[in-house]
Amino acid sequence: MYIKTFTAVALCAASAFASAQTMTKAEYDAGKQRIEMNYKNAKKACDTVKDNAKDVCEQEAKGKEKVEKAELEHQYQNTPANARKLEEVKADTAYDIAKEKCEDQAGDAEKVCKADAKAVHERAVNAAKAKA
């Protein structure tokens, strides 16, 4: 009975210790290189698309890069400020992509689409700030 309890406590402590450790500088640098390579590949894939779809594709590639960099920074230095920054980057990226997608519409529909995107963005940024 005591052995099972002790084993469970030891495993919990080991997993907590492992999750509390931050990544090394080498892991961080490798992560940055991986993100940059993924961005270049994603941007190159956008060359096959035309018009606004190409702009959306490029915006999505750029946004994914920004989010991945913010996530990497948060993993490297797990601070409340980095957690807030990550949430803000996610909100900004979603907003930029939504605005670009709105350009497929015309007239009032485009204005309404952009206004909706802005409202969603403001709520997301305020929620990120409230968490901090």
C-alpha cells in the first residue's frame, strides 16, 4: 500500500519537475531556426495562389510565424508577461488574417466584416490583459 502511494507521489513530483524546467539556449535557437524554415516554406507555397487568396495565404504564413515565435519565447521564459504577449499575438494575428479575408467582399459587407473583426480583436486583447 505504502509503495504504491510513494510511487505515485514520486511520479507526480518527477513530472512536475520536468514541466517546470525551461528549455536550453540550444533548444531555443533550434526552435527559432525551425520556425524560420517553416515560414519560408509556407510563404513559398503561397506563390501558387493569386489575387487576394495569395495575400491571405501570406498573412496566414506570417501570422503562424509570429505565434510560433511567441510560443517559443513563452516556453523559453515562462513568465506572466510572455503568457500575455502570446495571447495578444494570437489576437493580433487572427485580426490581421480576418481583415485580409474581408477584402474578398465589397462595399458595406467589407466594412461590416472589418468592424466585426475589430470587435473580436478588441475583446481578445482585453481578455489577454485581464488574465495578467
